[in-house]
Amino acid sequence: MKEQKDWNIFFAEVVDETLKQIFKEDGVKVIYDFLENNSHLRLEDVANKPEVLADSLEKLMLSSAQVIEEMILNNTYSKLGLKFEKKQDHKFPDYLNELKRK
């Protein structure tokens, strides 16, 4: 249970940091408001619902969602001391679910 909580906190921090690198504070607030109001997703829950995060980013950002997802994955893997490598037929939630199992 503690490992799950630690993972949730860790991943929420990576998502927050990555979005702030891209959009600054005001832009990130708009994204979080969208996530909460349209997807009922809070930042602390993104690790448990990566598919909701991916769908929400796609709705909000359209084609740039994939770039944002890849940046989040790169940062997550890097902070874990791993190298992110794209895999055919893998989507954003697939990578996160693999990391959670490790």
C-alpha cells in the first residue's frame, strides 16, 4: 500500500513538473481545472487513471497531447534512472502500468 502511495505522489510530481516546464503556472492551472471539471480527475489521482489523463490531454491539446505524454514519460523514466524507449502498439497508460509493476 505504501509503495502505491509513493508511486502516486511521485508520478503526480512528475506530471506537475513537466506541465509547468511547458505551460508555466497559469497554463497548468487551466489544465488542472479542465481535468477536474471535465474528467473528474485530480492531480493526485493521475497515477491510478493514466488513460483518463491521456484522454483528457488529447481533448484539451489535440495533436500536441502525444508530445506532452512523451515528455512526461521521459521525465518519469529519467527520475527512476531508466531510459524511455518508444514501443510499437504502446500507449501512455501501457508504459505507466509497466513502471508500476516494476
